[in-house]
Amino acid sequence: MTTEGLDMRFAAACAIAREAGVLARKRFLERPRSQRPDFKGPQDFLTATDAEVEELIRRRLSELFPGDSFFGEERGGFFERDVWVVDPIDGTANFARGIPHFAISIAFVRDNQVEIGVIYDVMHAELYMAQRGRGAILNGEPVRVSGLTDMRQATVEAGWSPRLPPEPYADMVGRLKASGANVRRAGSGTLGLAYVADGRIDAYCELHINSWDALAGLLIIEEAGGWTNDFLAGDGLRSGNPVLACTPGLAPALRAATGIARET
């Protein structure tokens, strides 16, 4: 694919994220009158807006790039050589409960390498974006990871998934606390990763996360000078993997505390 082709996809992803964000914001402000959440499983929220936003993104990308495949969290799709991987609302539990902490995630993957990552924090109108080799940007300004090296000063977000039992998560949090880190959980892995790129927090970790939640954020972190594990190792694109992303000086201590190595 030419550089021009990637540039066109990058510009389109940014514009589509903003358009989808207008829809998501409108639906959020209508709540709780407009909809009540359903559940895909224990603590796994689903709203009608997830599917509505995903369909808008799918339709726009299909119109512009009919040769690309698409995989969305809600309605699936196909993983081919060139694929858009999308989470229409990451942080659905927050969205459903009226908490303004959720985001749209759009990643473009070619030959199992993320080339474009876009995250839109809907309620704060913050657009994080990266194209491989060109740095990380937030609303037009470059961003960098925090640069911290001392775990006793670090803030780490530890994500949790109902796909795993609670004991390994609790053990990991215990080890992080013992290392001196402040540990938080805000309910959106996508935004947790974006916050690492911007230096708002110093690390994000989760023992299993799906690719649609993580790929855009991982590229943005890499382009912001951060360290990440090899999330796409094995069958990470289709099946997910553990994730660890941080400012580089904390990587050794975080690998020890989480048990997540560079290769999964």
C-alpha cells in the first residue's frame, strides 16, 4: 500500500471517529430516557448505541475503502490482509450508567501490523491519533509518555475482564500495590491506553483484552515513546492477549509485578 493510501485512511479514520462521536454523545445525553442496557454476560454491558455507532463506522469505511475488510466488536466481520478493527464504544458500562468516560477506537491493520490508530474521547472531544512512524497527536498537539522511572511515583490502571476469574486480577493488583504504585480502574481500556500515551497515567495492564479495545491505543503509545508488549503475538488479533503498556523506565518493574512479558 502506498503512503498516499495510508494518508487517506488516516484522514478518513479521524473524520469518521468525530462523526461517530457526535452520534454517541447525542445518545448519551438522551439517557436514561432513550434506552436501557442489555447484558452479553456478567458485568458485560451492551446498549443499542454500540451497534448504531458501529454500523455508522462500518458504512463510512466501506464506502471509502471497499477493498478493506472490517471487524467490529458488536457484529464481527472478517480479518483479511487489510482490516479495520473497531470498538464503537469502549466503556459501555460507563455509558450505560451515565458516566462520561468512554471512547471510540478505530485501528487499521495491514499484514498483522497496526498502521493507524485513532481514539475519540466522546464527552471531552479529545481525538488521539497516530500513523506509524509519524508520532502521536492529541487535538493537533504532539503527546509523549510520562518518563517516570520510580514505581513509588507511578499511577497504573489495571483493567479487569469478566472473561477471567477475579483471583489473578486481585493478585496482580496486590503485587502492583506492593511495588509502590497507585492503582486505579476507570472502566475503559481504550482510554486507559490513551492516557498512558499522554502521560496522564504511567501504565496500563490487563490479563486479557480484545484487539478492538487495544490496537489503536498501543500504536499511539508506541508513537508517543512508550513501551508495549507484543500484543499481536500468536493469535492476538482474533483472540486477544494480555496487555502491558507503559513509559519505558517502568517496564522492568511492571513486567515483574504483572507477569506480562514483551512476547505473550
